[in-house]
Amino acid sequence: MSSRIPLPYSPKVLEIFRNPKNLGPLEDATVVESAGSPACGDMIRLYLKVVNVDGQDIIEKATFESYGCAANIAAASILTEMIKGKRLEDAWKISWKILSDELGGLPPIKYHCSILAVGALKRGIRAYYKKIGRHPDWLPKELTIEEKQVFEEEEMMEKYYKSMKALGGIR
């Protein structure tokens, strides 16, 4: 019997976790980006198929792979649903808070799941523009606070993993 207290996930998180959409690699992806660390915690790999329609860069398809908990899977799944058909400029505006709200809220200890999902998206958008050699005016030249949060999350995961390993809790 576990002594762990179950997390209060919203019904929407649980439904999406049980029935994720857009799961798996995308063979014709334009860009593939990740956030997190598979060695020590949650990770999301996001696949984006971007097409240019009348001078607008549009996300035609989006899929994901996830290594992590119910919140991680739900955040990545709902993100792919939210961004399909959107211009990259509009997708860029999605924050971790918007994503969390779309899921009916996340327990505070699981906010990092929406931070990682949005981080993978922002990395993907930057990678796309680097790949095509263009930098639109709306795309910040410097990393945003949300992008920096992803690096902080990844760094914290690595430190936690190393300390647990040193204590003999992880082999």
C-alpha cells in the first residue's frame, strides 16, 4: 500500500492522459525540439510540420512524445491541439499559464509540465526560423522569461538527479 497522496488532477487532465491526441513521432516534421531531461524527470519532444501559406508560417501538424507523468502527457497533448492551424506568431503567445488553464488547472507541483511543453514549442519556433534563415520582427532576439524558466527547470532536474544518485537513492 502506498503512503503517497494522490494529486488532485482535473477531470480534463485525467481524460487527456488516458486518451492523448497526436502522440508519436511525425515523419515529415519540419522541426523537432525537446524540453526536460529523460535521465532524471519529465521530458517532452515536440514535432512540428510548418507550412507557408500566403506568406504566413502555419503549424499544419503537431505531435509529441513524452516521458513523464499524467500532467506531462496531458500538457503536451493539449498543446498540440491548441497550436494546429495557428500561425507561429500566435502559437508563440501561448504561455504555461494559458496551457495550465486549458487543462482545468494543474497542481502547483506540476506547473513545470506546462512550462516544459511551452518551452519545447518556443524552441521549435526558434529552430524553424533558424533553419530557414529568417528572424521575424515579432520573435524576441533574446530568450524570454518563459524560455529561461525551461533552462532553470532542466538545471533543477539535473541537480536533483545528481544529489539523489549521490545519496544512493538512484542507481
